[in-house]
Amino acid sequence: MELKFDADVESFRAEVSTFIRENLPDSIASKVAAERMDLPREDQQFWHKKLNKKGWACHHWPSEYGGQDWSDAKSYVFEREIALNNAPRPLTFGVGMLGPTIIEYGTEDQKQRFLPSIANGDILWCQGFSEPNSGSDLASLQCKAELDGDEYVLNGTKTWTTDGHFSDWMFGLFRTDNTGKKQHGITVLLFDLKSAGVTMTPIISYEGIHEVNHVFFDNVRVPVENCLGEHDK
């Protein structure tokens, strides 16, 4: 199927392609072209900041949070030119996953605290979903978060944590109630990976690549204001 766009979209395509050629170092493009799964933090952060300075890093966010209000055609062209020119995508976990969730479900305080640093690429995030006995079936997760006054206390393990070894914060799913349906009693928490009680060990792939990790929680304390959305829901 051949897609044809109007002159405005084609002009935008040329602008994106030119921007990438003029701003993306060959040293980063070559790693992306080689399908390196362990693209270093400094490479990802460098390119994200270039895109953000142009106003393109969070283009799919609402305009009041730095988005572009592009048409579907322009969004498609942007993503396609990123791929064709071997450029990294904007920081996936923060920009693609957490940011839109905070915009939809976060408090105003959370939006002010977290969205600017996500957009700027100042703080890198990883996703704490999978566990040793709970992969895609997230309803079976057992990593616990128990309320203790104005804090949650985390205990358990997450695994296959992509980019955890160079991330600053994690957004994770934790079991906060075991009494009802297993799809219930799960809470989303945001926390600093430098918190006391967090340890991490690498998982090295058979190619010798360090992309994913085990993360262990031993009485890690997270303020209740870092609960995203409703408790247990």
C-alpha cells in the first residue's frame, strides 16, 4: 500500500528528516542500526533532549503539557522518519507510558512534580511490572506494598526490568490487598530507585548484553502521595 500525503505533511517529513541528519551523531545511529538492545543512558538522554528542545519529544501529549496536536498523518510521518533514520525513540517508559498515565490519573501535584522532568529527559524511568512467577499475567503478582501510616512498605521482587540499572525512578504495580479477585488489590506506586532497601542485580542475555535486571525490595518506604490513581484499583 502506498500512502500519499498533502504538501504540508510532505514538507514536515522533509523537516524531520533534515533535523535528524543534522543532529543525530553517527555513533548513536550506528548502534540503533545494529539493533543494540543496550543503548546507553547517555545516548538515549542526549537524543531525547535534542527532540525536546525542538518540541517533539512528547508530541502526543496534550498541548498544555508540551504536546504538538499533530494530525495522525504527521504523527505517522514523524515515527516513520525516526525509524528510517536510525534514531532512538523518545524515552519510552517516561514519555510513552508514565507521562500519559499521570496526565490522565495523576493529581495536580504529581503533574507538576513529574511531567517536566519526564519531558526534559532529566529523570529516567523504568517499569516494575513482571515478577519471577508473574510475567504477562499481572493479576498473579505478589510483590507487596503494605500501608504503614503515611507510607507504603514494599517487599518482594521484580524481574526483567528493562534499563533499571541506569534509571532514576520506577513506576510499579504492587499487591496491596489479597482478599478479593486477583485482578483487584493492585496499586501503582512511583519511587526513587535510590531509596533504602532497593537492590538490583543484572540479567545478562546469551549475547552478553545487559538490558534487564532483577530488582529486590526490602522494607522500602514510599510516601502515600506517590500512589498514582486510586489505592487497590
